[in-house]
Amino acid sequence: MNDQSPERAAYTVVGAGAIGGTLAHALSRRGHPVTVIDTDRAHVDAIRAHGLVVARGDKRTSVPVRAATPEEYDAGPLDRVLLAVKAQATRSAVEWIAPRLAPDGYVVSVQNGFNEDLIASLVGPERTVAAFVNIFADVVEPGVVQDGGAGALVIGEWGAPVSDRVRDLVADLQSWGPARADDNVEGHLWAKAGFGAMLAATALTDAPMADLIDRHRPSMAGLAEEIFAVAERRGVTLEAFDAFDPEPFRHGAVPAARDTAFDRLTAWLRTQTKDRSGIWRDLAVRHRPVEVTTHYADVITQAAGEGLPTIRLRAVLDGLRELECAPHTMSEARLDALDRLVQQPDHSQLPARSQAAAVQRWLDDHREEMVTDLAAYTAQGSSSDDLDALTDCLAWLRDWLDRRLGTPEDEEILPRADAGDILVRRYPVRGATTADSRAVTLVGHYDTVWPTGTLDTWPFRREHDRITGPGVFDMKAGLVQAVWALRALDELGLPRPACTLVLNGDEETGSHASHEAVVEAAAGSRLAMVFEAAADGSIKTARKGVGLFTLTVTGTEAHAGLDPTAGASAVDELAQQILHVNRLRDHEAGTSVNVGVIEGGTRSNVTAGRARAHLDIRVASDAERQRITRALAGLRPADTRTRLEVTGDWNRPVFERSAQVAEFADLASACAELLGFGLSEASVGGASDGNFLAAAGIPVLDGIGAVGSGAHARSENTSVSGMVERAALAATVLVALAGR
């Protein structure tokens, strides 16, 4: 290292804001030569004129540091760099640092959020050091940082044990306060992400953080739960810090422990001199974009990849984006709306544990009959494109339903010319005490993706608990579970609401011929339970909307060699349009764009007169659907000699996790606990008839069906124990609804 002082190591702090300014001040006071780099000209000029000032109460302390903007810096290589810029500026800052970094130099991320992977990709993992920082400070005027009270600083290698350089860093940074080394910085960062989401939510209005967290505990706990679910899926061990213990904010925590944790956290926050977050200050005082949307972009992406919901987190980030444009609309009503989003239902009328146990025992006693039914149902080939097979399968289903559930109160068969017919059966209420007379609709499809004849080479097979065969997972086992759930209640004499069973025969091809009739049959329902397969055991409380579009370009053909300027290439234009369309992706918002098939031209020596691309676009919100629709309608050719045409439409509307869906999901989770197992939620990219029902305003619980894997693949499988468990869950939810 090329220290500027023989006694103390030199540091360069890139980003002299709240965190960077605080640490630079502490290092300089200890005698370390410090250079601060900041893009804010007024801030740099003030530091040059008056030193770097930290205010604690009424006392101000100034220390000398060298200050420069990135453009002005002309000193030698950078050895020890503390990177403290906003998360959204990380890439540009590290790109500035990288060519100036000494061969044995390194970058320490003393930032908010998860930035280490990006830094490592630009300077190398061996020159990247991780840090968890929880410092309450603010830049209150150029050159002046307000100290907000005690905090925490943990330093470690990124994915490696504590090293000598980390120990040296800790020794130097103890000039600030209780810095320490740890092998699990990642666990601290994820814990802070949960706490930070609470602080982000408090920026939706103008009031002390402690008071808002105290008044809106359900929202705050829900935010932390969403983030910690992602951390748990990644195998991260969460670490406590300051007055924040993440354990009581994980899903399924004991309510009393959570209340105690809230009491401790809010009491500690009230001791801090800084009573509003830096996010609030960015919006209300500095009128600049917040960095928190960048912090959580990767969390949301990871959650989506794991099928985990982040509806609360996304609601907070959406609110902050709105406030960036209109900070005067800060209001506690925004937090009230968040409370309604996570409001917990009243579980005082849950089924008795003895009732749930009786259902589970009865179904377990009849598991072999359930397997026999699934085997017979699987033997009924029901390919979506084989109308004769679908007709035969539906006839078998009607006979089977009569044998298992008896004659329905009402039955309709809704014929379809080019698809399987729709079956609607209504079963009357049994012993319910609820004043809500609306039916619960049980939804499924009997068509599969498997061509006629598949059974000849891949028959139904059971090996211990595992069952394989065409359609067993998607979704024949789900229908067997639904029917046996109803039968269990009838045989045990347990109450249930009126139930409408709706089965269609073209779901696998998009429900084009059936979705309107399915929605009409379910109209006015209290709840729609869709017996599609589970997502790794999770119920599905949100699904993306799906758009299938074709972008066609018409150009002018010409001989590519004899007259290359006479033609207008449709292929060239399509290539440019594809790049433009791909920029519509927004992973943070849950929007994906896939150009799956492209085709164009006739010969290599002919300027292409026609080209087209087939697009699959998926969105997680109706706002994104509208944005994409406008963008596609607004496409214009770069080469005005060509013509563009966009055809296609939204195949499935968005199924968003509404407050009602959240309430029913919580009810299902409580019923699962009665049965002795945990139940999680998932937001998925695939679509189902649940999308149409949710768009019609009907609350939907999807993924109630089979537990297994391999949909649409030869590995398709389900489990016998899963069939019993999920049938018991459906039955217990129905008993609960009968008394609510």
C-alpha cells in the first residue's frame, strides 16, 4: 500500500454523503489521510473551504480532508476505497474507480442495499470487501453531516472468512464507533433489508419513524416477512443488529414475540436524534430520486424467480415513485391502504382442530381409493386437440362424479364447437351457519397437453408415494382431490357452503372457447378455488398476465447484389424493432419480454420483403399491461420505407394479489396449521383460468391442487401423501367458510 502517512493508512471515500461523510470525518480525526470524492460541486467547495463538518446536537466539529469531484481528481492510485454512493450510482462510480485502483487496492461497499456482486464484477471479487452499515446521519447543508446517533458497522470478505485486511479495516474504523468483523455480512444485509423496508414505508408520509412503525405494525411486519422469505430460500442466516431482531418478523413467528420486538424497536428509534429516514429527506427536502427502488430491485427479481410474493414491497416502491414526482401527496392514508392490503382475517370461526383431524384421518383411510380414481381418470386420454377423446373423458367424469358425490342440484353442459364441452355442476349448502349464501366455485380443466396415444408408451405408474403419468400433475390429481374433499365432508356430516364445480376442456390451449362461460358460471361467487397444481407446495395468489403478439415487417424486395439500395430490408427493420421491444422489459415491475421465434426473407441474395417475430410478454400488474399496450401501438419504423403491423392480444389478464385474496390466503394458511403443516404463497409467471376469474373481481385461491413437479414433461409426477394433504386442506377451508 502507498500510505500517505507512515503512521496511518490513507483512505479515499467515494461519495461524501451521510455514510461516507461520517466515516471520512472519523478517520480524519484519528489521523488518517483522507480524500473524499463527490459529484456535488457545492458540497466539495464547502469541504475545501471549511473542512468536513459533523454536527452532534449544537456542537460542530471540522476536520481537514482533501476534496475533489471525479473530474478534478489527479492524484495517484487508490489503495483503500470506501464506496458510499447511492446504489443507483454504483456502476458509474466503480467504473471510475477501477482504472485508478492500485494492484493491491480494494473497494469496501459501505452502502445501503446489495452492491457487492456488481462491484466484484467490475474490479474482481478479490478486491471487493463487504460491509453492513447502519448509520443514522444526514447531509443537512453543503459540507455538513448531522450525526443521528449510534448505529452498527460490520465488515467481512464477500463469501470468504475474515482476513487480515478486514481486521485492519475494523481497527481503523473503530475511530467511528463499534465496528467489528464477521463472516456473515450477507446475513446482516438481508436483516437490514427487512428493517429498511419498514423505514422506506415511513417515507410515504411526514411523521416520526417510530410512531409510524408503531401505528402500522401489520404492514411493517408484512414487509419484513416478504424479504425474509427470499433470504430463507437463499439459505441466508439472518443476523440481529442494534435493536432489530429479524427472527420475530419471519413468517409464522409467535405474535407475542413479534409485539415485544416491535416495542423494543420503536423504543430504540425514539432515542435517536434523527426521527425521519434519509428516504423521506430525499423526497421532502432534496426533491431527488430515492435509491431504495434500486436496493430492492434484485430482491423482487429473486422473489419472482422463487415464486415468492412481494406485493407489499412493490406497493411501497410504487408509492415512493409517485412521491418522487409529487412529494406534496405524502399522506398517512398511503400506509392505511397498505394496512388494508395485509389486514389479517378473523380466525375466531376456524374449524375445530378435532374437525380438521377427522377430515385428515378419513381421507388418509381412503387414500387407496383416491389413487384408484386417479389411475382410472388418467386412463381417459384427454388431449386438448382430440374432440372425441374429450367427449369420452367428460362422459366418464359425469359418471364418476355421480358415483362419488351423488346427483347434483343442477347440471349444465355447455357445448363448444372446436373444444371440449364445459361441465357445470351445483351442489347445495350442507349445514352451514354463515349468513353469506354465496357459493364457492371449484375450478378445473380436464384437457391435457399429451397427444392421444401417449398412454401406450407412458402409462399410469405408482412407486411408493410417487405417481407418474400423462396429466397426473396438471391437473388430474387436483380434480380427484377436489371431489374427495367434498365427499369427506358429506360422509363426516361436516358443514360446507354451496359449491359449484366448473370443468372446461381447452385450458391448455388458452381457454379461448371457454373463459367467458367459466367466468359467468362463477359470477357472484364468494371464492374461486382453482385446483391447478401447486408451486413447490405453495398456493398461487398472483399470476402474470400473458400477451401473445406477432410483429410483422413489410419491406421491399430487390436483388441484394445488383441493386442493393433499391430494397428496404424487412429483416434489418425487424432487428431494430426487436432491440426496441426488448427495452420494454422491467424485471423490477415483473415484466418480461421474450422474442421466441423470428422468421424472414426468402434467399440470401434477396433483400427481405417480409419478416416477423412472435412475442411472449408477461406482466405482473394492469398498469404494466397498459404501458406495454401503448408501447406496442406506438411502434414506428426506423426505415420509413418499411411498414409495421402488430397483431395478437392479451391471452390472459393479470391476476393480482388483492386484499380479498390475501385474506383467503391467510385463512388457508391457518387451516393448514390446523392440519399440521405450513402453507406458503407464490406469485408465478404461468397463467390459468384463475387469471380470468380474478380479472372479473372474484377472489381466487389458485394452486390448491397437486403437489409434485414436471408439468408438460415426461417427468410429470405427483405424490399420494400430497393428494391426501391438499384434499384435507380444501375440505377444511370449506368448513371454515361454512361458519363465517
